Amino acid sequence: MSVQVFLQGKLLGIESFVLAPQADGSASDEALVLGRAHWVTLLAEVLPRSLLADLGLARILLGSSGGGSFLLVLPVESLPAAEEFLRRASAGVSALSAGRLKLVWASTENLGDWTIVRKRLAEAMFRQQHTAPVTPEAFLPHEPVAVAPPEEYFTDVLAPRFRGAKSVGCNPDQPARILLDEGAYTWPLDGSADSIVLARHAAPEEDGTAAPVSRLGSRAAGRPAWGVLRGDVDGFGVRLRRSTTIEEHVQLSVLFKQFFAGELEVQCSMPDYWRKVTILYTGGDDFAVYGAWDALLQLAREMQRLFHRFVEANLAELPGPEGKTITMALELAPEPDSPFAYVYEAANRSVEAAKCVGKDCFSLFGRTVEWRHLQHAGELKDIMLRMVRDFGCPPQFLEELSGFYRDKIVPSARPDRPWRYHRRVALVLGSQSGPAGGTRGRAQSLEDRELHRLRSALITDIVGKGQAQVKLRPVGRVAVEWARLLMEA
């Protein structure tokens, strides 16, 4: 009986490649970032399938794919041919990415418990990632040659045609060059049993083409701003390493990949999102979408709710919190014409910073809050909007409330006493209450009582009570910025 071999492949340098500047040194635009993200997504799906097809092996040997990595089971006799195929693919990946993206792989025999096999795979992968290959050519004198990246492949082929393609494929001599609706090896994208599961929604224009980010921003309520939403599962790598069998490892990988691809595609087809949100990519444990800021905020809350239900249904019996929570970050573009790569990079930094603060959090408007507090921020936002729309408070009081929060930490700053915060907030709210800043006749009217109740509740929620020294709550900052964005026309 032939010995089985596990073959694992991984793409390195994904973020630096996607965010790399253009050939002229300027920041990458939307089309270039989109094309690069689509290519990376397709590489992790097409390469393992084309390898099996090139070797004449059954598709059932594909364990998991997507999210920048893949896992295969091969007979040991096919390993030399598989490595030759991957060397051709690696050369193509390096050429198309101008050396920024790297394909590495490792293999080990299927002998022993899965935990031991996984450890051997991890050690072999570590050596591949951190050891430069030594060849006789490396000792020969040579002049470095600047390679211009083929940007047209991403901007003119993948970016505009990916979402309408019916199949993807490649040729065996150039396995890294993904082809749309052609190729010696092809796989459908129509949702059939043999198709590749991908989320490809794009907010449409009136003529059916994908809307640019500037157009998406104009569809937002309040301020016409667009942004990028990033989500990442907390501790997913730890959860995979705790798998005791290969079946559990593959099941978890497939479950998470199908959840993000399926749920995001369904959600973005809903009336609240389909003309406001475009999917950048979905991976094995993360995703990125962009569009109108108000739709992204609502989508983040909905995805967190769906992920919580997904975990309860599939991971409830597994011990530990790893892989059971998700952290997201919403980053808004400072200007409608801000470079897409800059905003996407800021969203990546924000989600990583939020994961350092804690798990199961949401970073938005310069603050990181727990998901359970976001509902409270929404209620505070509704109170502020009601004070403006129903009781005649001018929108300027939102600007004054926003001024209470520091954007930078000042080491020498001393926290104020609670009564000082109460007095300052009360002065802002009190001086802005009612039309023209004056009373409206009967002081004990029902409207005045309701306004006083809302004002007291707002002060208490922003400042808090019962503490000797307080800091303004981050939920209050989120609510203030949320209300400000909605009030801007």
C-alpha cells in the first residue's frame, strides 16, 4: 500500500503585495487593489486543484483551500512531480507580484497521530519560510534587474471581469496566471457541487457595472463618506492547532470559509446593502468589504450576530474561547478621493490594534468598544438625534460634545472630577436646548420634562457616576461621532 503524504502550501507577503504602490510610486487605486486581492484569493483555490488535475489525481484528495493556504493528501510517488509543479507556480507567483508574494510548501508522511504530523508540517514550513534556498547560481556575480509588475493583468483583466466570470482556470505551463472563462483546467463558479465557493458581490451602477468608491460614498446617509470594514476571527490559528484529527482540522477550515463566503454574499444581496457595499475578499477566518459608511456599520453588527449564532451551532462543544469571537474595524476615508490603499491599510492597522486591546471588539471612530456596548452606543446616538430633531437643539452641540474627547493621550493630564464633567456637559446641553436657546413658555410641559430626562440620561451615560475620578466612556465618543455623521448633509 502506498504511503500517503500531506502537502501544505502557503502564500507569504499577501498584505504587502496588495498594498504595494504602483509602478510610478503612487498609492494603489481601487482597481489595482481589487485585482490583486482577487488574484490572491483565486491562487489559494486554483493552485491545489490544478496540481491534482496535472497529476491525474482525484479531487477528493483536496483537504482545504482558501485564505492564502491549502492542504493536500498525495501518494508518495507523486511528490516529486508535485514539487516540480509548485516550483513552476512559485516562479509565476514571483514574476506576477514583482517578488513581493512568495509561495512556500512543505510535506511530511501521514505517519502517527495528527498532532505529531501537524507539528512536523509546521517545522518543515518554518524552515521553508526562514531559510533561503542555496543554488550554485547564487554565488555568481550578477546585476539586480528591476522588474516592472504587470499591473494591467490586475486592473484590466481580474478587477473588471472577475465578478462576471462563469469559471476560472489555468494552463499547466503557467499555473500561477489565473484565467477567467478559459484554460486547460477550469472550475465553475456557479454554485454547483464542483464549483469554487467565492463571494463576489459588487454594488452596481445603473448600467450594471461596479460602482466606484466615490459613488458608494454618495449613497450613504448623512455625510457622503465611504470606508473599509475588516473582520478577523480571534484565535483561529490556535483553534486549528488544537484539532486532534485531520478530519477536525479540515472541517473547521471548510466551515469558516463557507460561513464568510456564504453569509457575506447573502447579506450583500439584501436591500440595505446591495447598492452600498462591495466585497473585497473573504478568507478562511477574515474578510474585507468597502462601501457607504452607514451600510458598513450596520453590516458589521449583522455579521457579528450571525457569527455568534454560527459558533453556538458548530463550536459550542469545543473548549476554550479561541475561534469563538470576532473583532472588526471600520475605517472611514478622510476625503472622497482618498487613495483606496491608504484606507484599506488603516483598516488593517485598526483591526490589529483592536485585537491587542481585547477580543470580541469593534474599532470605529477612533475608539474600540466591546460588541455588547455597541447597542448602547446606538441608543445614545438616537437620544442625540432626537434632541436635535424633536426638541430644537442645534446640531452644533454635537461638535462641542466631541471636543471633550482627546484624540491623543497626554501623560501630564489629570482626570477631572465627575462633577466637573457633569457641569461642562450640562452647560453644553442646557445652553443649546429649545429654539433660539430660550424657554418655550410652560416650564413644566411634557416636552420640557422629556427633554430634561433625555439630557440627564445623556450626561450620565457619557460621564458615568459613582466614581471618584472618571474618564469619558468610549461608547459616548462612538455615539457622538455616529450622530455627527448622520446629521451632516
